[in-house]
Amino acid sequence: MAAVKYEPVLTRGIPELDLLDINVYEANGGYQAMRKVFTGAGMTPQAVHEEVLKANLRGRGGAGFPTGKKWQFLPNDGRPRYLICNADESEPGTANNRVLLQWNPHQLIEGIILAAYAINAAKSFIYIRGEFWEGYKALVKAVAQAREKGYLGQNIMGSGFSQEIVVHRGAGAYICGEESALINSLEGRRGEPRLKPPFPAIVGLYGQPTCVNNVESLSCVTQIINRGADWFLSMGTPNNPGPKIYTISGRVKRPGNYELPMGVTLRELIYEWGGGMLDGRQFKCVQPGGGSAPILVDQHLDAPMDFDGMRGAGSMFGTGGLVVFDDTCNLAEYSQYLVNFFASESCGQCTPCREGTNWLNRLTQKMLGQGITEDEVKTMNTLPNTMSWAKFGTTICPLSDSSSGFILSAMKWFPEDFAPHIKKSTREEVRMA
């Protein structure tokens, strides 16, 4: 099988060119999209918005909601609007935003300015994960360079439009990747999700209409305006157009970030771009889309890696980060890592999530220690119902749903990894339970 031929756009010049230097970025086509919008005949905010709508850019942060439609939710009621770039990338197995933040920050800044213009934002913010120190330094430097060149500040390029960007570091909380928890944190509050409605588009940062977009989504805006919506629609699958940066990690020969059209198959990502399995190892399964995603096995390898393809296969596209497992991996042990991660990262606001993630963590620890009974396995399988955000609305955000996706799918597909840790329930154990 030949790998798809594709010329990178979002990651073009990385790492060969010093794109941290604004002059290098400009020499390679940087800030041309802004010139297209703000000089000459120019483009109105509505025209920029319509181009993004036409491109059907689906948010790259995990939900896959069309970016242009998200902008439409902002009310036109005279209140100031804010734009927030969500750069709090902390999903296990995901590193696609990091490469853009650290090595091509001007593309993101250009996309933020264009998006802010389209929605008439009074000010923009970048909320960056606290551990991304190199990315933070790159952004601060890039914002200063853009301001010095006149791309930020008052009356940008004589257009009458003004914009400032504030770069704000988070403090290492996974939950702040959820947009309303991010807004709380940005305001100086405890980072925990808000009840919805009202949604951030109506009552967001400082109580004003707010739009939150992902790093990769906003970087795509730069390329859509520069190259046109038709270019964006020319790649990918019909309902999932455009380029995507996939993170491939685990037991493959060439782990890394790969920019490709949306919808390439899992098989191609693993065996062509990832170089295949390590020598002497056999493919066992793959977790697509980050730590929340259920695993997929051999029969799913020809599924397109996009929002619809992964949903159809019984998993989720999420952030586009693949973790590949081989025949030497024990999924019971890896389950403990993820279950503990979600229990540790729960903000504790919702009782089903606070108690459920800890119950699941304790059961998994016990399973790998003294072992658990069949009745305890049944209890484990009931937790997703009592903790469900998606089906029953028992929690404010989806973290509780995320905690059990991997372990329950692993128990389904590879019961042999868990069998040594499960024993038949005795009458006394049933009575005590």
C-alpha cells in the first residue's frame, strides 16, 4: 500500500526554517492572509466568516463541531466579545498542538487575528498549558514581534480594526481543557466546568459572549483565508475536509507528528507513516484520539481516521493522537495508568465523577494486586451508566465518561489480559459486597 502523497501546509518549514523569526515567516508567505483581508479591496468580517463556513472546518480540539457555525452562536447584542485560543493540550498520547505552538507561532497568531476580526472580538487570549514552557516563550516573542510590525494593536494595517492578544499560562490541570473550566481559570477562579446553559457563546469570559477555538483550528483559519475554502475542501473526506496533524506513538518504528489529509486509514497511519510495528512484534490494538477513546483492533484498521470513521468503528477521533500497542503489551496494566489519570484529574465538583473515578481506580488497583471478583467486574461495568454525561446527564462535563472507555473496551477485546486478575465470587464475598 502506497502512502498518500501530500505536501504539508500547517507544518511546512518545520524544523528546517526558523519560523520563530517573523521575517522568516513573512518570507515564506506569512501574514499574506491578513494582507488579503486588510489591504486593497479587502474582505469584510462577514466574508471571512463565510469562507470558514464554506470550508466546513471542524474543530480540531476533539468535538469536531464546525468552527464557522460556532462563531454564529455569538449574539449581536452590543456586548463586547472575546476570543480564546485553547492551547491547554494535555490529552494522553497527543502532541499536535505543541509542534505548532513551539515552532510556528506566527501562523496561530495570524489565525487568531483573522478569527477575532470575523467575530468582532474586543480582545483575544491564548490559554496555554503550564508545562509548555518553550511554547510559551515562543508565543510571547511572536506576539511582541507581531505588535512591532503593526499586525497587533490599534488600527491594524489601516483597516480600523484593533486587536490585542494576552498569553496566559495554566497550572497543569487537565480539566482546564474543557472550555468553561478554562474560562473560570482565566478569570482567576477554580478551574472547574460550568453548568450549561448558558453556554460560553452567551455568558463566557467576564460574563460576555466568548468563542473558544483550538490551536490547530485557528491555524487552519490562516490557511483557509490564504488559499481559499475550495482548496481546503479538496482534501480529506466529504464531511471531514482539510489537513490534520496526527500524533503516532507507542510500539511503532517512527513515532511522531504527521500532517496528512483527514480520513487516512488507521492502517496507513500505523504501517506507512509510523513505519509499522517494532521488529518481531505483532499489532495488538490502537487507541485513537487520546486517553478517552476505546481501543480498536485488526478489523478496524481500514476505518478512516476522522470524526465519522472513528465513531462508526465504535471509538472516537478526539485529538487525532494514536497510541499503538503490540502483542507484548498487557492492557490491564495500561488501564491502571489511564484510570488513575482520570481519577487524579477530576475536579471533584460532580459526585458521580468524583466518587466514580475513584471507585474505578480502587477497583483497578485491587485487580492488579489481590485480584477482583466477578461481581466486582459487574460493578465496574455499571459505573459508566451512573457516571454518564452523554447518556444521562449526571455530570457537568464528559470527564467521567472518559475514565472507563479504555478499560471496558480492553476487557471486551482482550479478556485474556484480565482473566488472571479475576476470580469467582465466594458466598462470603458476595454477602460482604
